[in-house]
Amino acid sequence: MRRLVALHGFTGCGADFKALERALSGARSVVTPDWPGHGAKSGLREERGYSLKSHLDAVTEAAGDSEVELLGYSLGGRIALHWALAHPDRVRRLILVSASPGLRTERERAERTAADLALAEFIRAQGVDAFLHYWHGQSMFHSLRSLPRETLDEILARRRSNDAEGLALSLRHVGTGSLPSLWERLGELKMPVDLVTGSLDVIFGVLAREMVTLIPRARHGEVEDAGHAVHLERPGDLAAAVTGR
């Protein structure tokens, strides 16, 4: 059976992929590591644990010795891109959900880093609940907030279990501004690449349509009536994308 390593996004955890795993109905062996500062690793305090290297090491451990299908959502998508470029012979297929290769210019990265550091201090000062209220107020999460109350409550409970310091350290060390741009390296990806975005997530839809022109074996699929968190909003549609190639 094919192994699918699924990498979660900022504020999430590996358990976010349980609905996807159910929708796959045994078609894949699914491995879902937690990032430092998230889920089971929310209490981690060593700053070196929040480096890009520590995240890549976590993917290597999850992949084991086999060739894998690698799926990454948002932050997980950026990490998946880095790992696929470092281990192209290990990736049978790359699936990027609501992900980007980073920011192109030093100026953009510097501005985003400053914003992320300010947000990290907000989390420390105001706490996780206040931060999540702000975070989910973004337009790309509007459709996530429209999920059935029981489903949404489960997602929010997982996110509230993260601690403020862990989220702040994650923003500081592997936020969008902290990681190098991979735009110039997209042409190196020789494996099949699926770019998945929600139809309501305009910004990442535009990014995916540009990325697909730069990756030799890429295709872009749009999930109707979904926003940024496709894996949580439409796990059945994402499962169809996973098994569709």
C-alpha cells in the first residue's frame, strides 16, 4: 500500500487529517507528524527545534525508508516543497494544498518577517484564544467557520490545545518570511505534482495557476465552495484528488 505523509499547517496538528484518512477508506497508509509547537509537540521549548532542518528531519522520520506520496497544507506545503527538492528520489508524488513557494524578494520577506514577529508577540501577550479569533477572522477562513458546529468545535479544540509560546516560536522560525523563496527551483520538480486550492481562496488560486506553469508535471485542481483549509472543509474532494493519479 502506498504511504501518504501528510503535513499540517500553522495552528493545526496531524489529527487534522483524520477526516481525509477516513475518506481514503484504506487506499493509503497515512502518516501525520506534528510540527514543533503543535499538537503533541506543543510544549517544546528549545528554539533549535523550530528550525527548517528540524521540520525536514520530521518528514524524513515520517517517510521511513519507502518512496512516499507527500502532501502538505499551507505551512506544511512549504516544508513539503523543501523536502521534495532535497529528496526527489523519495517522492513518488507531491500534493500541495493551499501552498506557496514563499515570497520572491528580500523586501517582501523582510516585511513579512516583521509582521510575523509582531504577531508572535500578540500571541504571547493576548493568548491563544484571542489569536485564534483574529486568525480565523481572515477571509480565507470564512468557509471554515461555516462548517457544522460539532465539526468546527472539534477543530477549534485541537487548535486551542496549542500553547502561545509554541505558536510564537513557529512563526518566528518557519513563518513565510523566514523561509527562502523556492520560485526559481520549481522547474527542478520532476515528479507528478498536484496543486489543490479552494475556489473561495482567491490568493492561493492565483499562486497555484502561476506555479503550474513552472513545474513540468503539475496540474491544478480547484475544490468548489472551499476556502484555504480544503482538508478540513472538503476532505472527500481532497481524497479524490489524492487517489486520482
